[in-house]
Amino acid sequence: MSNNVEEMNRAVRQARDRVEPFYREVRRVIVGQNALIDRLLLGLLTDGHLLLEGLPGLAKTLAVRTVARALHLHFQRIQFTPDLLPADVVGTQIYNPRTGEFTVKKGPIFANVVLADEINRSPAKVQSALLEAMQEKQVTIGEQSHVLSQPFIVLATQNPIEQEGTYPLPEAQVDRFMLKLKLTYPSRDEELAILERMGGIEPDLTVNPVLGPEDVAALRKTLDGIYVDEKINHYIVDLIHATRRPADYGLDLAGLIQYGASPRATIFLKRAAKGMAFLDGRGYVTPEDVKTIAPDVLRHRIQVTYEAEAEELNAEALLQRILDGLPVP
């Protein structure tokens, strides 16, 4: 087994070196936000969609656009507004009166990387238009289903739901996002660097594409081979079950969690932990990989009760209690 792990370590380190040009290109534009860039790449390599939440002006859209430009992939941006229609996202059928036939006009969802900008500015019927595409990797227009090109990833940005003019995402759609990231303000030094880089009238946002579909497929294959010990699998399952039945694990969270994480979260947590190991250049997953990425995988999947809200406890605080109280293998 040790020989296999060493071989996997070498393969992962070689594959990890292949993404260094990607980081160099992205950092030509983006200052700081290292965790965000890592998670964006992780989502691409693990076939998971990302939801980015933060106040306006935190470079959510710029980060996604820059990442997309560093890839030899088809990129589309959809600006979600209150008057947007589902057909504006997935496409529609157009009637030709001369031939008496309908032709399909594909929407912007037909791309490799789709930026759903301010996704919670549109009502639920438009948000739900993404459900089939995100889960089934296909879109139905009329009576025909159209398979989307691979890789396919949705990178959605949203403003905090407390802001005026926002619509909470349906729970079914939120669960389809592998990771939910919360962006915060940059440090003083980072903001000074931002000012120097972006303070001009026309700042240089040039990014050269360095990774293509073949590269992504090869990196995914390498990542899929990363070793996960049986104890890690049990730890992941225990962590998910602890969000549903915390008392079974000796956790005093009675009356605070309304709904725990779904089985989809179990799958995503393992994939994301493999992604963390890959970014660290390792061919095996450690418990620390799981603990590091767990908040991003689970923060949007735990529904707290009114009692928890009354105690000013959110999902992240309860998740931290679970991570601190659950034995680590």
C-alpha cells in the first residue's frame, strides 16, 4: 500500500505543477482571495458548482471572470434581474412561419463555465431553470433534451439575503451547489495593492488561457485516484449523520437543527476533501482536509430552528460545535 501511495503522491505533485500557470495568470488580476481561487479551481476539478456570497464590491464577478479567462473553455455570463425569464437562461423554440417548423435557440446555459451573476435577484421560477442543467447536465427545450458540453460548472454570485430586492434560493437548488463561499473584506495591505493595481481608468485585466478541456479531464482523473482510507470514509459519514442526529454522537444540540445535510453532501464532502489533498500536492486525504473544507460544503445545507436563531446561533456555529465534538480518526 505504501508504494501505491508514494506513486500517487508523485502523480499528484506532477499534476499539481500543471496548474501553477493558472494561478500565475489569475493573480495578475486578483489580489489576495487565495481561498476563493483555490475553491474555484477545486469546483472545476471535482465537477461541483459554487455559490459565492458577499456584499457588493468584493470582486466576486471579477474573480469568476478572471478564472474563466484563464481556461480554454466557453464562458457565458447571465445577469439575473427581476424581469428575467427561464427562456432567457436555457433557450426557447422559435416558430418559422415559412416552413411551419420550430427551431431551437439555445440560451447562455450552453457553455462550459456559466457565471450566474446575482442569482438571487430573480424569482424562484428563473432560479429553478438551472436545476436540470446543474444536476442532469442537460437542458430540455420543448420536447427535446440537449446534453451540455463537458466540463460544465455554474459559478453563481449572490448578495446577502437581508439586502433589499433579493429572493432566497429554493432549498432544492441550494443543495446542488457543492460549495458555498462567504467573502469578506480584504486586509489593509491587500486593499492598498488593489488600489495600486485597479486605480487607473483602464486597468490591465489581461489573462492568458492556460488550461483546456483535455487538461481538466486529465486532472480530474488524477484527482479521482487520490487514496481515501476507510477511517476517513467513516469520519465523513459520521460528520453528516451528526448534523441529523447529534444526540447519537453525544452532542448537546437538541432543538437547534431543523434539517441536517443530505446524502449529496456526503458525496460532495469526499470529493472536496480529495480536492484539498490535490491542492496540497498529496495523494491521500487526511482528516484535516475534511475539517478544512466541511464548512464550505455544509454551511448551506443545515437548517437551524427558531430556537437557534433566538440564541443567535447560525449553521456555521452549530457545524463548528459538531466538528469540535466529533472524534477525529
